[in-house]
Amino acid sequence: MRLPELADIQAAHSRIKPFIHQTPVMSSQQLNGLFDCDLFFKCENFQKIGAFKFRGATNAVLSLTAEEKSKGVVTHSSGNHAAALALAARMNGVKANIVMPDNAPVVKKNAVIGYGAEITFCKPTLQAREETTRMIMEKTGATLVHPYDNFNVICGQGTAALELLQEKSDLAIVIAPIGGGGLMSGTSTCVKGINKGIQVIGAEPLNANDAYISFTTGKLTPSVNPLTVADGLLTSLSELTFSIIRRNVDKILTAKEDSIIDCMLLVWERMKIIIEPSSATVLAIIKENPDVFRGKKIGLIISGGNVDFRKLPF
């Protein structure tokens, strides 16, 4: 199993640059004062489809052979990856098949349809999602683009950290959220490839702390029915992402639900930008562990801003 290197992320960045937004790095004097450190937010909430996922999906589509492109791509996802792959495929003239659970939110179904993908609905179980995906692959020859257990997806996700460090090279710490581990795998590979002296810290909800448990025990341990407001971080690590995280990440810290919600609201109010709960975990671990971060220059990957305004947690 080949693990990504910095050169792979740099190549991915050159490949996807014409298609993605170079998102801004923002700061807030108010938040710096509140948390007693210098915070630099890499705002992937301003990325196409409203999340970092567009980077990985675009790199995966652009890395296909001509024959693979002709047969299309398939994935199972009810979230940002579904929309990201649908748009990346459409922009490159490739057919996208998306397997979604039949109970997925209407807003997410509409987004995927709007980007021109074909949806196949299934029961809301992992087994049903995987079986339906396999059936489409056998019928159409489509290439599976997994949301995070995919080399090219991981390399694409790492390009957000690459841009962050091009703009702010003197950071002491970089923090990213951890769900399935694709963003953290790409981020940590990039950061350690550029400067081993920068600490890489993962942020995870306490209520979905499988990565924390896996990292501290050294044994891959999936979540069982995690319940957290950070709905983008419900997935467990894969063997691939766990291997990369073990190699490159310095520590993983968890945040309580009330901290995540408080920090989400804080960013909305003070910075006037919309972030989703998963993104707020990076600030929430600073709030809960002030001694670890005091006085440091910190880069935070804001993973996305896709929020259902009818169901806000505050």
C-alpha cells in the first residue's frame, strides 16, 4: 500500500488548480484575543460545493484514464462528497452515479441532481450502500471514487494545507477535523512534507472519537452509532487513512458537543462566515485545551459551510 508523499499533493494541486477556488486565509483579532493565540483560518467553506471535498473529487476524476472516463464514476455518499463528485464529473464530461440512502435530506438530493448526477437510492445501511455501488460497477464498468479511502482523493484534500502554508509558512501548529480521515491524511502528509517541525493535530467530537481511540491504542477501532452535531465526522477511519495518520499526526484531541456548538456560533458572530459544526471542532479543541495552544501561530482548516438553516444547533 503506497502512502501519499508531498510530491503527490503538489502534482494534484497543479492538476486541479484550473477547476478549484483558491480559498482565502482569514483571521480575527477578536478571536485571537479570546483564545490568546494567532489563528489563521483556511476557509474551505468558500470552496465550490461549499467544502474541501471538491478538491479530492476533482483530482480523482482528472486522474482517470480516457477509458475510465468513458465509463463514468460511482460513489456512495449522502453528503458533501456526493455533490463534489457530481460537479467534478460534470465539469469534465464524465457520468457520475451516486448511491444515496433513501432517507438523505432533500436539500442534499437536490444538490446532487442539480450537478447532473444520476442517483440510485438504497436502504440507509452501509451494507445496502456497498451492495448497490457494486451492482452499478458491474453493470456500467464505472470507477469507484471512495469519499476518503482513495489515494487520489487524499492527495486532492492535501492541497488546502499546501495553499495555507504557501501563504503562512511560519505556523507552529496545523489543525484539521477528522471523520473518515481523508482531509487529515492529505493535510498531515503535506505539512510534514514541507516542515517536520510543524505540529499536526486532529480535531474530533468526543461523541465520535474512533480516531482518538485508534490513534492512542494503535489498533483501528471503528465507531458504533456515533451521535454528534458534527454530522460530517460520523465516519470511521480506513486502513489507508489510519496508516497515514499514525505516521504523520502528532496528536488527536476531542471536543464536547457544547464546545463545538459554541465555537460554531462564535465564528458566525465574530467573523461573519458560515461554517458547519464539523469545521467548528478545530476551534473547539483550542477552547478546551488552552494550555496546548496559548501564544502559538495556528492554522485551522475550515472544512466546509454546508448547513441546513432550518435545523441550526443554536
